[in-house]
Amino acid sequence: MTNGALVVLLLGGAAFAYAQLGTDEAAGETALRTATAGRGSVTASVTASGSVESAKSRALTFGTSGTVERVNVKAGDKVSKGDILAEVDDAAARETLSAAEATLASATEDGTSTAQLYAAYVKARNAYREASRTVAGTVIRAPFAGTVTAVNGSVGGSSSGSGSSSGSGQTQSGQPGANSSSASSASSGSSGTSGFIEVADTRKLQLVGSFTESDAGKLKVGQSATVTFDALPGVTATGKVSQIQPVAATSNNVVQYPVTITFGSVPAQVRLGQTATVEVVVGTAENAVTVPTAAISTSGGQSTVTLLRNGGQVRTPVQVGVRGTATSEITSGVSEGDVVVLPSVSTGTGTGTGNGQQRGFGGGFPGGGGVPGGGR
């Protein structure tokens, strides 16, 4: 005897109808899900993860080799432009400069009336300039106001510290100590560079996110972005896309493009190095005909939806405008008020009959829990 028949003998026709519903669920019947096309706004966005960096940072090294005599700062210190951050022993460099200065003075006094005198003057002048640069290279000066983020050397050690500077290698000749500063911008992608001292402007922050190639193709410089922080629930920052790297990076066979987001306003809680997620708005549509994005199927470059008309289902080609996560804009093929069919979802599994009978007995019929066989 089947479960359904057993319920008929014990509880009557009403119980049979409920049990039969359970049997239908077991057979895996599906319920028709629909939605009505409406009118409203649609926003499309893409996301990526990254970490907070300074938009202005430098890895600084000495321009002269020698033994470190003074380190005037430590990580976390605030510095002003031109502050002397570290020095090497400059005794030998200054002796060379004094000799070069005397030679240049003598050459200047001799004049340049002949080719030989002119050549001597030029040689003395160049030697003096080189000696001046060597003395300037015995100090590291702050190139801008900011925060010391790392000190990679100590008093008594080598002027090269624990690493050498690389990257953009920009120098500012003529400024005291500036020739000793090899500059590296965080946005240049040379995050592995290090110097004797590293300085960053913590007031100007940015985030470099890695976007997939399909998402990167939707990005443009100037688009608005919202940043959320993993360690700061509820804290958000705003910004704009400021740079899209033209060269992709491939990791685990996934092609991604580094994109720089420059913050417009930075909450006080945000710190360098914090992980974050950036969402960039890539399209908006106002007063548009909208349908759930799940109702749209795309194959071979053609998008379609299934409309419910006169009790039947009609597959209809559509033109999709802005495609959002939840809803999308339909520019042709669907009108406001049309009913679209959503992907079907099975209403039950192989255990549906047992669950249905337990619900019927335990909830709808007093005392049903004691009926023999009710659990089968």
C-alpha cells in the first residue's frame, strides 16, 4: 500500500490532497516564476580588491658611499620638506671639496686666454661640481612633508642600508642632498623598491585594484568609485579612477589590469596597507524599462527574455542597455507591464514526500503525530 493510500484510510480525503502534493514535490515539479517589467533607474558597477597606498612616496638613498654617522628619524615620524633625515661621515668628501675649490680658484685667476688655460679651467670647474655633489650626497633630506614609513639602516652601518633604491630613479640635481634621493611612486607599480629611508605623504592616499580584463574594458579615467575597508565595517571612502595600466598582469591564468583609484576624501581611521574593496560605477540609466537581470539569456551575442502571453511562453529578442547586478535596462523588445519568466527552481527533492507528510500531520491535523505510519 502506498503512503498516499495509507493516509486516505486514516485521515480522509483532505489528508490525501496534502500527501499527494508531497509526492509531486518528490517528482521534482517546478514552479513558474515571473516578474513584471517596471520602470526605474539601473546602475552597473565592477569591483576589485587592493590595498591602501600613498599617492606620493619616495625610497631615499645616500648619493655617497660611507659609514652612517647619524639617523635622525624613526618609522612613524612626521617630517617637513628639507629636513635632514640621515648623514654619513663627510670628512673625506669635504677635504676633496676644499682641494677642488682651491684648484678652481687658481684656474680662474690664470684666465682662459689660451686653449690650454681654458681646458684647465673647465677641468677644475667640473672637479669642483663633482666634489660638491659628493658632499651633498652625504645627507638624506626629506623631499616633501610626510611620514617616515621605514628606516632600513643604522648608525655605524653602510650608507646603502639593507637595500638599494630602484624604480623611477628621479633625481633633482642642484638641490642639497636631493641627488641622493631615488624616487619611486607607488602608482608606478614598483612596490618592491626600498631605500635607506622611505617617506610617504599619508594625506594623499590611493588604492590599486586588479580588475579582470572584461571589467577593465568598461573603465574610464574620471569614473566615480566607492571604497570599503575589510577591517573597518561601515567605513567608506570616495574616489575616482585616475590611471588604468595598459599592460596586464597574469596570475593563475587570470588576466587582470592594475587600476589606480585616487581618494577624494579619506576617513581618519584609514591606514596605509589596509586591504579594501573598490566598486566603480560604469553605467547608469534613469527612467528605463527594467527587468530582473536573471531573466535575460545571452548566446552568440543575442540577448533574449521569455514573455508570458495569453498563458503561453514566448521567447523574445531584446536589446540590453545598462546591465546591473539585480536589474537591467531593456531598450527594445519589452514594454513596461510585460510579464517575464524567470529561471525555474525545483520545488522539491527526493525527500519531499516525507517532509510534506510530516508537515501535514504535525501542523495541520491535531494528534496526527500519533498516527501509525505517519512518518513513512
